Amino acid sequence: MRFAALITLFLSCIISAPAQTMSSPTAQATQPITWPTPDGTYIIKNFRFGTGETLPELKLHYLTLGTPHRDASGHIDNAILLLHGTGGNAHSLLAPQFSNILFGPGQPLDITKFYLIFPDDIGHGQSSKPSDGLRMRFPHYDYDDMVSSQHTMLVDGLHVDHLRLIFGTSMGCMQSFVWGETYPNFADALMPMACLPVQIAGRNRMMRYMSIENIKNDPAWKNGDYTTEPVVGLRAANELLLVMGSSPLQMQKAAPTRAAAEAYADRSLARSTANTDANDFIYYLDASRNYDPSARLSTITVPVLWINSADDFINPPELGIAEKMVKLMPNAKFILIPISDATRGHGTHTQAAVWKDYMADFLNQTQPK
């Protein structure tokens, strides 16, 4: 695995350990289902990034589930785009606590009804990324580049010119707002989860900045031209993410003693550091550097269901930002999920049993006439 998830990697232990003693729907989703996901790759020639940098070939990898349905005019009308978080990939939303709950017959994203598309974003998974060889000479992409490339892949590669829904978690959540502003009405509806539609600042940017600096200040990094991973810097960077992505309630349950807490930290950090490429890490943390959709939120006129959780340490509710920003969109609803034994901090975005009824209602309410 090439760093299949960043924050999700830390959350995996939290999710699985308590779930074994729970009888909730979340616990019942822990046995994975093997989904028939065909792989695809689309090559964009001479892709130009917002910085002015270019790549002769930008490779975008993706998975799909379900079958495209065409309307009377021949256009695909049942496609849903699902966007992963920072450090994740197309497989991230195939996790059982997400896919088992949503993809089966009669469920909100029933694959006999919808055509689901899971891209590997630029810099992630099997798509083009610094670790392919260019290292720190790879173009410095941002969320606008990611969304632009997704649009090209959909339209030119998969021949999808309209989406039933854009669903995004964390980074994908932020990309959902970018989609809504950049390509108005391309989707019938947006469902962003676990983010805020404002500039990444305050503690959130501090965490990203300090993580990046921890790597760059490791002598073994060598300006990105290392022969072995700069593990001291990587561990320090991952320490910040372990805290930021965690749920205090679940971590207390998973590590109720000093010895258990220390062992948990060592185990989690060893795993995450071993599966991290330092240059890829720097790039995808810094991709949020100029994200700020706040000034144009009023241009998002399609229905929006925006959900955060109260124990999300990355997007803490006490900031009061969501309640202000949701009013700028003419057809948006914000839901704050209260802390419970079923929530998982920032990772609640993948605990579909917690919020699937909201999704089902939203899809019914936004059904095209």
C-alpha cells in the first residue's frame, strides 16, 4: 500500500477496536465486501496547472461501480462522483463502514441504480504524483487543479457530462465546494462532509505547515532527493495528524491505560510512517494553500447537504464558521452531528451508519423531475 490514507490510517484502529464490542450498525459493517470495481486510467495531454507548470501526460486513475444509464438523448444520468480525503485514494470509500452501508440493494447508493466513480486525485494512489520520479520538481498542484482534472476525466474519458451527486470527504468535501463554484449545475446536488468552505488558516494551517516543516527540516530529506525516507521528520509530521484526526472518546476507549496509549501511538506511527512518501506527503498537505471558496458561495445554487461532526478536531464547531457560511448558499442545509459512541471525530465522514438516513432523504428530495 502506498499511503492508502492519511488521517484515515490513524482512524482505522479506532474504528475497528471498539466496533468489535458494539451492536450498532457501525459495528455490523466491519466485515468487508469485495466490490466489482473495474480500474480505469485516463491520460490528459499537456495538462497545465494553475502555477503555469505543465505535465506532458497527467495520469488519472479511477474505479467505478455499477452501470451507466443513458437517458433518451444518450446522456449518462445516474453518475455519482465520490471524492476521497487527503492521502487517500479511490479505494478509501470502499471501506466496509462506508460501502457495506451504502452500496447494497435498497441502500442510498445502490449500485444497481447508480454509476459510482471513485478517482485517485492528482498526487494520490495510482495517479501522477511526485514519487513517480519528479520528486519536488513535480508541478505544485492545488484543489483547483484537482477539480479541473476530474472534470476533464469525466467529460472526455468517461463521457459523463452531468452528475446526479458529488459526495466528498475532508479534502473531497472542500473540492465539492470548488466544483459547485467552478462548474455550476454540473451536478444535481452536492454533499460535502467534514470541512469548512473558508481559507485554511488557524490551527488547521498550523498543523499542515508544521508537518511539512518537520519533513523539510530532517537532514535526510535532502531537498526531496533522498535515497531513504526521512523517517524522523515523517514521524514528527504524522504525530500531528494522529492527534488532529482522532476522536478523544474512541481513543480513550482504545487506550485506557498509559501503557496502552503509548503502545497505540507507537503502533500507529510506525504503520503510517512506513507507508508514507515524504514528497507526496508535502504536496498533498500543501494543496490546500490557496483554497478559499467563501467569496463565491452564493453562486452555488444547487441543493447542498453539508455535514460535520461535533468531535471533529480539524473543523471544530466552536468556530461558528459553518453556521455563517451556509447562509451564503441559497439552497444549502448544514447538519452538525453530535458526539456519540458512533462518531469517530474527523473520520465520522466514513461512518455511514451515522448519517446515511440524511443522505437517503437528500437524494429523494433532489430527484430530478
